[in-house]
Amino acid sequence: MTTQQKMLFAINFEPAAPTPLTRARRAGASTPHSGSATSKAAAEAIRPEAATLSAEVFGFIISTGERGATDHEQQTALGIDGNTQRPRRRALQQRGLIIDSGHRRKTPSGREAVVWVSAPGTDGAEP
């Protein structure tokens, strides 16, 4: 990893108005979960990345429940750029922690976007 890449990864991306997730992260809270055994197991599985944006993206998707969230909604709520959020969401998808809900919502530009939800068993509720 280059010095420039290390500097980029060290940047602390905070939304203009802190969300409950960013406040909890600053307070040293554990990875968000719903309290169920499967949710705790999913949180434990992502613990090595708890300080990263992947954990925030995953926690936000869990917090949306069955409603889920589009990429744009995640970016807006967490105050992060799409080029930072999308790779984290994709990694969560590849790990089987989140899935395409089958639903679509319009973005501000009017395009249809995938609504992402936590995978069954990762938060104790079926999406």
C-alpha cells in the first residue's frame, strides 16, 4: 500500500450531523446488532473490521430492517461518498451479510436502485 493510499484509508469520514451509528462508533460501541443470537454472530464475524466503514454500512442496513436502503440512502445517512460506500456494500454482499431485496426505489436522479437488506439470519429477521 502506498503512502497516499494509507493516508486515504486513515481519513475519518464523518457526516455533517453525526448519526446514532457514528456517535456509537466514537463512543467505542460494539458492532450494531439486534440482540438475537444470529445478529450477534454476524456482528462478531465483522468485528475485525469494526472500525471500518464496512461496519457502519452493515449497521445502517441492519437498522433499516425490512425497508432496507439503496446505495444513495446509505451514502446520505452515513455522510460518505459513493466511491467509498459502494465497495464496502459489495464486500458485505459477497460475504453473504446483505442481499438484494428484490425491491427498487427511485434515486434523486429518477433511476431505479436496488434496495439492500440484511441477509436472513444476520439480524434475526427475514428481510
